[in-house]
Amino acid sequence: MDLRWDLVLPRWPYILEGAWLTVRLTGISVGIGLVIGTLVGIARLARPWPVRSLASAYITFFRGTPLLVQIFLVYFGLPQVIGPIPREIAGITALSLNSSAYIAEIVRAGIQSIERGQLEAGWSTGLSHAQTLRHIILPQAFRRIVPPLGNEFVALLKDSSLVAVISLEELLRRGQLVATRNFRFFEMYIFIALIYLVLTVGISQLVNLTEAWLRVGGERGTPARAPREPVGS
């Protein structure tokens, strides 16, 4: 096989710009998803059934429909209601909404993994339910859910390649553009795959370091649910 790396490697600065956009999209989306997901995860445990039902419906919809459909819905569907949406904003919105549904289940499981005695201890000191959740339960829960949150970050990093369908020039899209000019698809996709591999391994190592830093007394609690399990399991 005649591999022409000399036609691919010179374009690495252009490709790495796309890789930076991939990392930026993923980081912003996970950050927004963490905020929304935490609120939805707490709502899943709320006492009023309408709140629980709305949170469950939100999670079921975004976990039960393909991310590709959600991207199309945001980029092509929402403009009919609110007007044009820039590609990057549409991509971040779709990725954030999708990620938040998975993070909500991670947060819910993390909260439920904390012994009820911790909640009762907060009440006994005069804290309200919200204060107990904020100052006692959530800090412990987030320490335990670092590994599945890291898995969600890695999963979303790979899923972010789907925004190429709306011509957002992230890593995959830029690789496609180069390959259509020099017709070296095999070499280009190997190059792209290696970049994704470096990014995912790097994130995994960062998560491991964070987990080790947060670990207290050798505790290594994990939520009961995996972040990317099928709906209804």
C-alpha cells in the first residue's frame, strides 16, 4: 500500500485548529451540562411529583433520541421559532442538552449514594433541606461522581464529531476537507483517530489525577448507574 503521509502531515496546523475547536465545544458543553444536569438531577429527587415528572421527561427525551436528531432540531428547527442560530451556538446547545441528561442521572445516583444519616445530621444542626444539600450532600456526592463525569466528558468529546453535519469545522470536519482535496482518506482518518486517542487518554489521566486528589481516607464511592446506559434499564 502506498501511504502518502507527505500529503497529510503538512496540514497538521490546520487540523489542530479543528482539534482545539473540538476541545472547546466539549469543555463548554460539559460545563453547561453539569449546571443543568445538577439541577435536573436534584429535581428527579424532589418531593412534588410534577417536578419529578418534568425532570424524568427531560432525561428520557434527550437520552432516548439520537444526538444527531437533536443537533438538527436545534440548528434547523429552532430558527423557525427564534430566528437564525450561529453554528457554534447550535452545536454547543445540542451537546449541552444531551450531556445534561446523562449528567442528571449521574448526579441523582451520586446523591442517593450518600447515607441518609448525613441529611438528618444537617437537619439536626438547624440547616434547611436546601442548605444541607448544598453544604453537606453535594460536596460528598461530587467527590464520588468524578469517574463517571470523566467518562461523560470522553463520550461527549467523541460525540462532538457529529456537529460536522452542520459544517462546523471541528477536528473531523477539517480532516474531511483536507481529504477531499488530496484524496488521502486512509492516512487522514488514521491521523484524526490518533488525535482523538491522544485527547481521550489525556482526559482519562486528568480524571484519574483529580479522583486521587479528591479521595479522602481511601474512600472510593461510585454511583449505581453508568453514564451511558440504555433508557429504561
